[in-house]
Amino acid sequence: MTRQRLAVAVASEGCGRGRAGGVDDGHCAAPELALGFDRPLDPRWQVADPVALRRSPGRQALSVWASRSPVLAELPLTWDGGPAALEVELEVDRVEWGTKISVVIAEGDQSPWLATTIGGFGQTDRPETRVAFGSHEPMLVVQDGATVRARMAVYPGLATTIREIESGEQRRRLVSAWNDATRTPSPGPLSLRVLAEAVEPDFVGHVWVRSLRLTGFTSDSVASNADTAAWLLAEGELAAAVQASTSAAPGSAQQVWRIDAWLGLGEVERAAADIRNLLAVVGESGPVYDALHQRLRRGDAAAWLAARASFGPRLVDLVIDPSVSLSLRHEDVDVVLHHLAATDPHTAPEDPLALQRLVTIDYARGLALMRAGRLSAAREAFGAAYARVTGDRPFPARDKLHTRLLAEQLDLAAAMEDRAAALRWIDVALTTSETPYLALERMQSHPGLSRLFGPDVWARLKAQVVAARP
């Protein structure tokens, strides 16, 4: 269907054919609802997670973070039954793998009807940011800092959907007919929702939503029953939000809201005190701990200072979780160097998790020191971690850390052009590997090692492998 024919058909539908009740009131234009963020939020918004969703008057945008809370905010709507559209304009800040943020229109607990989704996909350490319409094509890959406009429009009388995305010079447009599986809600009450996902609380995703434009909908004039503290925090009224949450129960989501407000006010000591109280109640798991973890992972200086003052040795949990990933984000290098001190080699805790934290601290310090070019100090940190890994005391991620520490120390020896150390770590790696032939091939193709050793050394190493495992 051409744009011209579609425009004529839509105009016809909008003049009564597709309206609820099928009555032509003489007004052909579908209702429009424009939501900007240059003024306070409509009081009919129900804000469920004000730590993840907040209006920024300076940017005149809605700040939205990935969260383990599935619904961040919701606005009641009424659909008139005619042509309907959801248009979202946003700016990408930072989207890590395993995070997703969506703006949708849905009926009750049903799957979204209209949707725009942005998320991190692909490889965990090299994700790509994709913008799409839920699970529907088209899809666009964008970079941090990109501005995106996405519009999904449906025309019930024509059984047609149009999806459009544009970012810079990139443009995608798809016109599709409905099929038997297409589900359309009945005219009447629906909801505009801001949704979020995060596979793990370690992962960070953030966008600025500049505007929302809805066609075919009106916002119900219902009395607001918004939580006062949530509303104040979402509006950036931090001091008032603290006052409104003074009665928050220890270990509750509302206590995380208050911690967020303290951090925004720069009250590091008060935030740290609240964090200590919360950790004493919730421990190291559960939805409230996850919410705190995600808030502290955002990278602002106040959050790291408060975390250092409250987490103690557990601070490393916010940087590297061996059960999830052993990679160190580039933005965490300074955090590790400034906030994680080297461990005492004589400390030998009975608790396996406490022992794992000591290993992880020295491992993280080794990675950060390598990034900082302090290779001798990195060797010392890796050595301290490796001494505990090869000791007699087991802990959950021991094998995983052992493998990674071998690889990092081999890389470090190559970077330092230390032939003796490199040969020593090659020998350990081949001795402990379940697939020594494959391990030898990988090391032989290592650029740094190939510069250190010629064919005669590799031939001798292969002969040793053959002799040990013919």
C-alpha cells in the first residue's frame, strides 16, 4: 500500500469507521496525547521504581535505568478503537549486555500491544545496542549517544501495522498485514508503561526519553493515588523525598529510595549508614539487595564512597561477581585502584565466600594495574591471588579463577617480555589443561608469545605434550 492510498484510507477510518461505537462526530482527527518532560510529570503517572525513573528538568527528558523491577511507571489510557500509534524519541546513554528498557501500551496483564524496546544483545563483553518493536522487525543497531525516533502505528479497519525507526542517517520502515495470531485489545482502558529488565544486577542500562506521542488515546481523568515519596523522588525533590521516607521499614524498597536521595544530595555518610542498616536486614540477595546493587553500580563518585564505607571487603561484589563474569569494565579501573586495597597475605578466613572475595580483590587489582600500565604491581597482585587459588582451601569459583589467573599471568609475562616467566606459565597451563594440544595451538598464535619464542621452542613444547599424553 502506497503512502498516499494509506493516508486516504486512514482519514476515512478516522472519520467514524474505526471509532468506538462507530459514530462519526464530525471530527476526523484522531486524539493526540503528547508527553514531554519539560514540566512536572502528569499526576496520573503511577511511579513504582523512582530510583530507576526520574525526570531531569535540565535535560527536559525522562532518565530511565534498567532495573530488576519489571514495571517502572504506568499511566492509565483509554483507546477509542480507531488508528493508534506510539512514538518514542530517546537518546542512548549506556546499554550493557543483558539490559532492556521498553515503552509499551498494554491491556491488563496481557503482552504489550504497541512497543518500543532498546537493549544490549550479542556478546557480553562486546554487546550491540538494538532498537526494535518488542520482538518485531525492523531492528536498528545504534551507538551510545545516538538519538532514536521509533513509531509503531496500527490501523484496525485496514488490518495493517506500520513500524518506523530512524537514527541519524539510518532509517527502517515496515508495513505489514495482520494475521490470525495478531491480537488487538478491545476499545477502552489500557496502560502506557515503562518497563525494564536486567539479567543480573551488575548490568547497567540507561537512556534519556525525550518525548512520547500517542495517537488514538486519551488519559483518564482519575484521582491520583501515587506514593508521595516515589513521586517526589521521580521529580528530583530529593530533600522532600528523604522527609517523606523517614518511616521506611528497614530492608524495604523505600529504604533504597532514601539511600538514592541521600546520594543525590551528596550526603555520603548518611547514605552509608542507611546501606549498613539495609545490609544487616536483607543480606546479600533478594530484590531489595539487587535494587541497591544496581543503584551503586551506576558509577557516580558519591555511590562508590558510600559503598566503600558500608560494604567493607564486600565492595568487590559490586565490581566483579565471579559467578557472572570475570571481566573488569574500563570504567571500574579507577574504582578498583582507589577503593580496593591489597589484601593481607596472612589472612585465611574460614568462610569460603570470604576467601573467594580476597582472591577476587587481588585478581581485580591485577587487571586494573595492567590497564594502568603498572605491570610489576600487577604481577604482585596476580601472584597473591594465585597463591590462594592453589592452596588447600576450596571456594565456589576456584576453578574459574584458577583458569583466568593462568591466562592473565601469561599475558602479563608476554607484555613484560619475560621469557622465563612466560615459559613457566606455559608449562603450568599445558600441565593443567584437559586439552593441551589445543591450548598449545592457542598460545602459539598469541601475538606476544610468538614474538618471544621461535619455532624451536614451540617444537620442543609440542614434543613435551606428546610425551606426556601420546
